[in-house]
Amino acid sequence: GINAEYGKRGINAEYGDIPGKFLNLFPTTTKFNSTFDRAFSKLPTGADIIQKFPQKYWPYLHLSRVDKPIGSWLLFLPGAWGICMAPGLINIPLLGLFGIGAILMRGAGCTINDMYDVDLDRRVIRTRDRPLASGQLNKQQATQWLAVQLGISSLILFSLNTQTIVLGLCSLLLVGTYPLMKRVTDFPQLYLGLTFNLGALMGYSAATGNLGVTPFCLYGAGICWTMVYDTIYAHQDKVDDKKVGVRSTALRFGDDTVQICTNFTTAMGLALFVAGLSAGMGPTYYITSFLVTSMIMRGLSLVALSNPRSCWESLS
């Protein structure tokens, strides 16, 4: 069982008998993703996609984390929420544009991050093999690659309405300054939440030309969600982070991480509920939101913060 593998005490010990038994009714995100992966096992992985390109381009694609598409999904989903919860029929072409934009902007953000952190990355086990840290690329090459990604992204952005363009330009400030946050605050995960989830406002704005309660509630829900998954994720590097002086909510929250992240998950669920009320969503929306919130809760109850594999798998 997962508890035995991670060396974590059982759910009931953490949550009490009734909540524990209730949470046991829900699959973990790990089990859910395993089922999903089996169902789509014939689709190419990020690594497969990279290998379809000439080898000289591989370092650039690794710099943009094409081999780890989960980050692009996390950037795309808030925008998709905003588009799908806008009044009227879902704008499929707009979803496609946001999908392409998410891949490009996630790649641009990773490129900027690695340009800032090249010296730190050489001192952290998990990141020392990244293209800049390992010397596969230099900063001039990374800058050129960044310009390509931002250039194509700008073509997408400037095809949207004026309000969305302004939001997109504001997001560039967040993307460009996020890598600095781990040096100046214990809450870089909050700044990441502000950055990654701005798509909720942009998606709704692009679909409707205005903003309101719904997109701001989605934005708040996304920020809470990011605080949860990126805090747990940051526990993978906490030993190295202490050595090199990197700050994070993982170090700030310490042993209280699970309880604090549970509170953020509750806030996420409430924000999704209010967003649904504002948008006039039907029962399927509320059931899905409840199931997702419950799965995150269960993942939190199982995570072993001292085990990097557990930190990666429990909410991935």
C-alpha cells in the first residue's frame, strides 16, 4: 500500500476515523494518473517528442521542459477554466490558441528561470544536469531561444482583444521576476500562483471581453491549488535549498505543511463553488469540483514530506 511504501502513518491517524474513512473512498491522484496513463499509453511522451527532432535541438527542448509536459498543463488549465466557464458555447479555437501559448510561455518561463539560476542549479542534485547548468547551452543561446518563444507567443497574444493583451503584458512582468522570488521571500510559491493562474482572467477576458466574479474566483482557486502542489514539490529540494540559501514555503511551513496545504485546498474548493454559482454551472461541475478537491485532500494525507518520490507522486 502507499502508506507502507512511503512510511506514512495511516489516514485515520491524521484525520480521525470518520474523515479518514471518507477520504479512503477517493482514488489518489497517483492511482488516477496511472489509469489515465494506461488508457493513453500509445500517445507519445515528452521524451518521445524530443527524440523526433534533430539531436542538436534537444538541449533547447530540454531547457523548455518539453520532456515534462505537466508544467504546460498546469499553465493551460486555468485559461481553459476561464474559457469554458464563459457564457455561451465553448470557443474551441480559442482553447487551441491558449494551449499553444501555454507550451510556449511555460518554455519561456523555464528558460528565464534557468538563466537566473544557472549557478544554483549546478549545486542542486536534481537540477545539475539542466542544459545551462551542465554546459550544453550558453546564455547567449538561451537568450536567442527565449526570443523565439516570446516572439511566437506575442503573435498569439496580439490576436486577442485589448483587455486580454493588457493582462498578457502584465503576466510578462510576473514571468520575468518570478525566478528572483526564491531569493527575497519565503513565499515564491505564492508568486508562482499569481503568475501561473493569470490565464483564468485572460481566458475569460478573451472569450467575453470583460471580467467578473467568475474569473476572479477561478484565479483565487488556482492560486490556492498552486500553493498546495508547489509547496509539496518544493519539499524534494529542501535539503539542498537550505545549503544554497533558496527560500520556499516548504521550509517556511515545515512540519505544518500538510495542515496548511489542507486549508489551502479547502479554500480552493470554496472558490470553485462560488465560481460555479456565479457562472450558473450545473450539477456535473459541482460533483467534479468536489471529487478533485477530495482527491487532493487524500493525496495530502498520504504524502511523506521526507521522501522526494512521495512528494512528486502524491499530487502529480
